[in-house]
Amino acid sequence: MRILLTNDDGVYAPGLAALRHGLQELGQVNLVAPATEQSGVGHSITFLEPLVCKKIFDGEDFLGYAVEGSPADCVKLGVSELVDGDIDVVVSGINGGLNAGINVLYSGTVAAAIEGAFFRLNSFAVSLEYDPHADFASAAKLAVPLIRQILAKKDRIPQLYNINLPTAAVERFVAGQLPEVHVVPMGVERYGEHYIRRQDPKGRDYFWATNDPPPRRTDHPTDLTALSDGHVTVTPLMFDMTDSSVLEAMSGWGLALEPDLA
């Protein structure tokens, strides 16, 4: 199996190194990652300036490519130009910080996996709850077997998956207990709408996001509720944003421009 590995924390991030080491159990790992941190860039791509790439090494060992661009850029370049042969799987992570709920829409980590899905490749985003002492090595030991199981059980149609690991689950694993895995939908509750308003030395207002309030807990299970309970979550995602039910209803509306608009 030929795996394309990327992230949004940058090519030298510890989560990327841990996942690269773990994924070698599954096949050939081809690393193409941003040269610098690209957290929160979403699905941005570079087209107004050239994308600079350079090879990176660990001593004499070739590790992969550092790209002066976004996570989506890395996947596009990796699949189209930098990796010899066909890619079988795209993996993005391990991100330092969860990518659950509406954060999925902002995440460069998830965007890289979505880009892989655009190429009709099985794609995975992997994220670990933020901790200054995050145990990425143990997180990789949980994530890689999950990826292996999903690939073994799924059908032949390429699919996109979002995997999140809370700190509590990793700590449970280190203590010799296996955390539960919950397959759950993405939470869509609003949160993080509060800002602190201040003034700079020139008297101009600026606003600083506080990430409060936290997401409201719902009665139905989502990635947010399962993560708050300390469980590993897996969420299958789609990049086709068409609302099919509304599309079907609108097909009979007979929408047309009025002649007097000209």
C-alpha cells in the first residue's frame, strides 16, 4: 500500500513523525507536508504564486517534501507530481488539537483529507486533543490499527473519515485499558462566538477570540459528546455539500428569470 502522509502543523511536527512511524506497518509512507504551521487555513490553495518544495532528510535518510503551501496544496502536489506511482490512501495528522464539530470546516488537517477524497482516495484525518505534553506516540498506536480495521471492513468505494482521540482515551491506553471507539456524526452546535474587545496603542479597536462559550451538550450522540466522555471517535464525512432533498424539491419550482429584468 502506498500512503501519502501530510498535516497542517508543519513538516517537523511531532504528531507527523509519530504517525509516519506507525503507518510504516501498513505500507510505504510518502511524506509531503507544509514547511510551516498552517492551522486553521481550511481548504485554501495556492494559485497566485509558485509553490516552493524542498526535500528534507534525517541524516542521510530521505524523509519527504516540505511545501511552502497549505495542507490541500500538499495533497494536490503529492498525488499529481511528487510521489511516483499511484497513491492508495491519504492520511493527515496527527494534529495537535481536536478537529470535531464545526472545527471540521476550519481545519487544515481535515481539508487535506478532503483533498484526498477529491482524488477518489480513501482518506483519513487524525487529531489528538491539545496537551502541551501530548503523547503522540501512543496516539499513533491507537490510530493506525483503527485505519487498518476501517480499510479492511469498508466497501470498495473510496471514503473520507475523521478520527479524534481525547487525552483521556490515550491515558487509558497507556494505563493498559482499551478506550471505546464510537462511530458518531459530526456535531453542528455553535460555539466560540465570544470576543474580547480592546484597543491598540493608536486607539483602534481589535477583537480577540476567546473560544467561549463551549459547545452545548446535546441529547443525541455526536463527536463532541463522545469526546467529552473520553471516547475515541470516528466520523465518516462527505465533501459533496449538495442538499439532495432540497434539490429534489426545487426541481419542480420552475424557476426562471423574468423578461423585464433585462
